[in-house]
Amino acid sequence: MSQPIKCSLCEEAATVHLSQVVHGNVTKVHLCEACAQKGGATDPAVFQLADALTSASPAPTLTCPKCGFTDIDFRKRGRLGCPSCWETFGDVLNGLLLKVQHEAAHVGRVPAGTLPSGQLRRRLDDARREMEKAIAGEDYEAAARLRDEIVGLEKQLTTL
Amino acid sequence: MSSVEDILAAENELTHLLGAQQAVVLSTRIRLARNLDGSPFPGWAKVPQRKEIADRCVEALEALPKFRRGHVLRMGELGDRDRSVLVERHLVSKELASGKSGAAVISRDQTCSVMVNEEDHLRIQVVKAGWHLRGTWHIAEQLDDALGGSLKLAFSDRLGYLTACPTNVGTGLRASAMVHLPGLCLAGHMDKVSRALNQDGLAVRGWLGEGTEAAGNVFQISNQQTLGLSEEAILKHLGGWIKTVVEQEWNARRKLAQEEGEKFVDRLARSLGLLRSARLLTSSEAMNMLSHLRLACDMGCLPEERRHLVDRLMIEGQPAHVQARAGQELDSDGRDRRRAAVVREALKDFPEVVPPTA
């Protein structure tokens, strides 16, 4: 007979076996009865903890210069350290954002007093494309409307 | 008088029919996650930093006209029961209540509350009784603008409002409706509805939010995506689905009333009878029976103007509320006894249940 599987949190024999599938990645956690009850077998933290324990814990490869938060911290917590972390971990986060949010760029409100230059520029690109399409489809009314919008956007951008 | 006692005693939006109250949708809620530029997020900040952040946020909030004569509550200064009361009222989250360095700034009418040092520095919340997505959003928008005027918020041109968790970045907006769906539950359609909502990017949760059961057939439906969609698009998407869910709920109720006939009325009448006679009432039993009374009010089996009383009992029948009203800690039996007494008293002059008119 094979060795009984040990609990991921202590050394007891595991009797509770959990699998979590997130975007096709399977994480398995084995717990003894005591740890399962204590941690609450459905607590996502159990998976994070087990993940941190089972994966080889290498030295951090990225550290936020502003707050000292590392990529290892992010793997453990699933939360960031400070607003600057968004820049520090930009590449890692971009992939994650596409998975959890299906998008990687903001198109909503901006704080009072902030000039939304990035959004204006993106809208300008879209409007130009839409106008070309409208012309190709001979929808001149729509094209005229878009031309007016483009003129307006260009003016706004030059006055920023 | 402590501030939490004040909150319990005050007439307010959700328990006293101050807002327009409706069938099916109990309340509409908007939440915006915001952070201070240049400060570590609460989960990573050191204790003195968290204190400094809380002081800065509370000072800015207190200066806003919306919070004049409101409440400022620091979690570290409140007892367990008071914090539980706030959670049961949805004024603060369990997460905020379980820490010491959080604070809540609550408007006089309890429609606006801002949590400080939860997962993010600021969580602006606005709640209205009934279904008022636009009105609720406009209040939140104004608060956000006012706050952005006095505090520099963490914002990136590309990613929008920066939050501690990637699931909130962008708009930081969580819009939700608290819906009462006894028809869909009784008809056994709730799994199907949940699945459809999940597939289209909406989350379905129980009465007290994340990880809670749907006591009393009450569910919270909210958007999941916060990035790559404008606030307008998020609200429109949620609004469209809530309209569909409300229609489906009415269809299920009418079908049930028609097919079951006397049995349908009997079920509602029994619940009223039980609530009026019980000497010991657990919180989940109370919720489930009160759900039947709310259904009866919606369907014309009980007078509609009694509905707000049912809503109030749903909120005030929760464990911490029962103890706060009693002014003492009670064990489980004591709470059930006290809850039964409160419910009996409130329902003693309720008329009898009659066949539906709706």
C-alpha cells in the first residue's frame, strides 16, 4: 500500500482532499480533519497558504521601490502593497487583468481636476477608425458626425 | 448615548419607509473603491501609517456637507456587539469590523457610509431602499467628486482608480441590487438564474454579501468586472438583468399562485400564524417566514403598506440587533425568545392573509 497523503498544513494523515480549478490551473490541497475544520475547508486562504508552502519559494525577483512589496508577497496575499506596485508589477498584472477582468484598460471616470488625456487619445483613435469605416460603407451622415467629434477631441488634446 | 445606539434609534432609509419601497427589490447599492495617492494600502501599511491614513480620510469626510451631523465610528473604540450591528445593517463589512484600525463615516440618514482602511483606503457606499440605480449612482458620483477635491486619489491614466486587489481596479465600482426572490426559489429555478447571471459577468450572493447564505430568499446581485467598461456600461448591464430577474420573479409568483391556489395562500397564512404565536424563533426561521409575509404584501394577500414593517423586522431580527435592543448580551435561547417577542408584538394587529389580487 502506498504512503498516506500528509496534510498540507501539518504532518497528520490527510482525509480531506480539495481541488480548486482557476482558469484551467488545478491546485490540490490535502488536509487532516482538524486543519480542515479549523481553517474552513472552503476558505480560499487555505489554497493561498498551501500554494505558498508547496511551491518552491525562490527569492523575490521584483520589489516595489516605494513600499518594499515583492512579487512573492503578491502571490501570498493576492493584494498589492501600494499604488506604485501597479507600475512595478505591470507586466505580471497585465496578464492577470486579462484573465480576471477580460480587459486591460480603463474607460471610466477620472478624478475631479484630472485631465483624461489617455482616454481622449484612445477615443480619438477609435473615432478615426469608425470614420473610415463609415466612409467605406457610404454612411456619410455618421462620418460627418464622427469628423466633428474628431475635431473636438483634437482641440481638447492640444489645450491640455 | 453611543453613536451606534443613535444609529439604531434613528429613523432611516431602510427600516422606516423613508425611501420609496418596492416589491422584489429591497435596496440598490453603489460602492466605489478609492485610495490615497502615495500611501501603502491598508493591508500592507504599518500601524502608525494606518492611523495617519485614517485621520486624513476621516478629516476630509467630516468636512463634506453630506456627513454633517453624521457619525464617525472608529472600530477600535467599539464593542463586539456594536460592530456586529453595523455589519448587520450593511453599514460596514465584516472585514472592516474585524480589524482595529478601520473607521466608518456615516451620513445622518444612513444612506451614505464610507469605510476607511478596509481593503482599500476608502470604500464609498450609497444605499437606497427599492430600485433606484441612477439616483444612487448620482449620489455616489457627487461624493466621489467632493472627496477627489480634497484628497489626491491614486489614479492611472491607463488603469483608472488603483486598488489593492486587481478585481476592483478601473472604475472601482460595484453596483448591486438586493432582491427578494421567493417565487423563483419555490419554483426551483434559482440555480438556473444564478448560472445565467454568472455567465454574463454578474455575481449572486446571500443576504450579508460574500460567502453568506441566502436566508429569506434574499440575494445580492452585482457586477464583477470593473475594468474596460465605463460606469455607464456597468450600470446598464446590471440594470438590464435586474429588470429581467424581476419579470421572471413575477412570472414565477403568478404561476405558483395560480397553480397552487389555496395551498399558496395557506403557506403564507401559516407563516403569519407561526410568527404571531412562536415563543422561540431562530434567526433563519424568522427570515424565511418573513419572506412569506413580504411575498404576501407584494401579492395583495396582506396590505402593501405593511411591507416596510416586514423589511424592518428582517433587519432588526438579526442577532446583534436583538441583543442591542434588549440592552444586554443574550445566549442563543435568550435571543430566540426575545426575537419571538419582538415579532409577535409587531405583528399583533396584522390583518388575516387573503387570496392574491396581483
